Amino acid sequence: MNTPTAPWQRQLAEAFSSIDALCRQLQIDPASLPLLPEFKDFPLRVPRGFVACMEKGNPADPLLRQVLPVQQELQQFPGFSLDPVGDLDAVAEAGVIHKYHGRVLLIATGACAVHCRYCFRRHFPYQELQLSSQKLDKALTYIAERDDIAEVILSGGDPLLLNDDKLENLLLRISAIAHVQRIRIHSRIPVVLPARITPALLETLAGLPQKVILVLHANHPNELSTEVGDACRQLAMHGVTLLNQSVLLKDVNDDSDTLCTLSEKLFGFGILPYYLHCLDRAAGVGHFEVTLNRARQLMQTLQQRLPGYLVPKLVQEQAGAAHKIRIA
Ligand SMILES: *Cc1c(COP(=O)(O)O)cnc(C)c1O
Ligand code: SF4
């Protein structure tokens, strides 16, 4: 059913991995950018569709800023570490993170379609934790043996990077566990690679007896192209509840106009704003941090300007905490 040359897989293979090629496409002189000289452990990766949403000739483009490896990543910030959210302490079984009540995270794959420079899992030892077929049995047994687990959250990496067959197999095995009532997918792929939302995937999702929730990760209204809108409409038509989680990022989306437009555009695509996430303090991402005071100010403006259902919850992850911390 799924061939290695599905259009989305071809697009993935054609993603930009060279700064020079990316700069040529965007008509920007690479010499004018404060580039990181060496970034092999977390290389440039950005699908062409996402690049098409960037403004040509603008080195400060908010989408470009999210993917461009820059010198500031070498800067040390106090309190920024390799495992900022305590994921390693919460690994219950290979590929299973059990730190939230009633729900577990399954690391379906370590790979992503895009490499976001602000990513809190950029140092995560995926190779050790991601689910090989041998480890999958144990992970599913862990879930099956605990009937207080009502929700399974596919995370990563990006779970939608699995091909249709693998994903269908995984979803069907999860859905066969009687006490699992909801299956949630956290993914940036509908935004950066909407062609991945294939008819086969839609059919699989629609056929699951559980409620399916897809939490997209969009940070800026410019990311929401017509193609993204079409993919989201398809998902909604197949019974998927769509939510969005953004990360608050300096010089990307830390102004109220951008955040208001994002919420309104998301709703136009059938997506409810869920979380506005404060940056997780991973080493190398400090230049993206927005102060808590500024974050609170922005929230106040959003509350003044938007209906309540378009105001995301401002939250922060705290190592060891059993839920995200809501910031008042
Ligand atoms: C926060 C988070 C979750 C689960 O938290 P909820 O409060 O249940 O939404 C799962 N995956 C990721 C990547 C998260 O950031
Ligand atoms: S898609 Fe998500 S997990 Fe992957 S690099 Fe971006 S923020 Fe990190």
C-alpha cells in the first residue's frame, strides 16, 4: 500500500539540508548571517513547503529563525541543560515516558521532518529509547498492564514520520488495549509536510474506536498555508479533534499581533489553540527565551482582544511535576 516513493516521502528526501541551497532559494547572502560553523549533531533540515512560506530576502524571517543554525546556540545560559524537562527520569520502559497521570508518552520515532533549533529534545538519546519492533512489545505490555492509563500519546521525534503501514500497525495495537480511551498524536508534520496526511492515514484514524486527538505545533501564522488548511480540514472530516501547541519564541512570535493572528487563523482551519508553551531550557536555545513578565503581558493582551476559546493556556514544563504548570 505504502511505497517508498509516496509524494510526502519524496518531499522529505528533498528537504533542505544545505545552508547554501537554502540561502540561494531565499535570495539571502549566507555571509550576512551569523551562522554556526559546525552543527553535525543537529543538522539543518527543513522541507521545501515550509521554506515556501518564508519571505524572500528577509534574514530575520520568523520561520527561517526557527530552523537556521546560528552562533548564539554556543552561548551558555545558566539553568539551560541537556535534559530540561526531566524526561530521562520518567522513562518507564524503552520508548515509554510515564510522568503524567493517566497518560503515557510513546516515543514512536526519534526522527523529525524539520529540525527546530529551539527543540527541547535536541539532546535526547533517541537511539537508545525509540521503539524498535522488539521494544514495542514490552512498551505495549507496560500500557496493557496498567488500567489507569486512559490515554496514549504518540510523541517523538515526530510520530507521523512512520510510514502508513508501521503507523497503522502501531495504532491498531494500541487501540486493542481495552482501557485506552483516547489516542493523541503530537506532530509538527501537518504544518511542515502536509502531504503526509494521506488517504490511507485518514482512513486508519477514522477507523479507530478511540477518540483521536492531534496536537499540531504551529508557532507563527505564516506557517499556515493553504495546503496545511486542506490537510487539517481532511483530518477534521475524519473525526480527529485538532488542537495547537505553540512555543513562545523571541523574535518569532513574541508580539500580540502575531499571536492573535495565529489563533484566528488556526480557528479558521478548525484548530483550537491549546497551549502557549514557555521555552524548555535546553542547552543551546537560550536566545529564544522570552521573560515571564513579557509572556504575562502578551497573555493579557490576548485576553483583551480574543474570545476566550481562542486564548491558549500559558504553561511551563517542570522537571518532576506530574503536569504542566499553568502560569497565571
Ligand atoms: C505537554 C505535553 C504532553 C501532555 O500534556 P497534557 O497536559 O496532557 O497536554 C504530551 N506531549 C508533549 C510533547 C507535551 O509537551
Ligand atoms: S518537530 Fe518537535 S521534536 Fe522535532 S525538532 Fe521540531 S520541536 Fe523538536
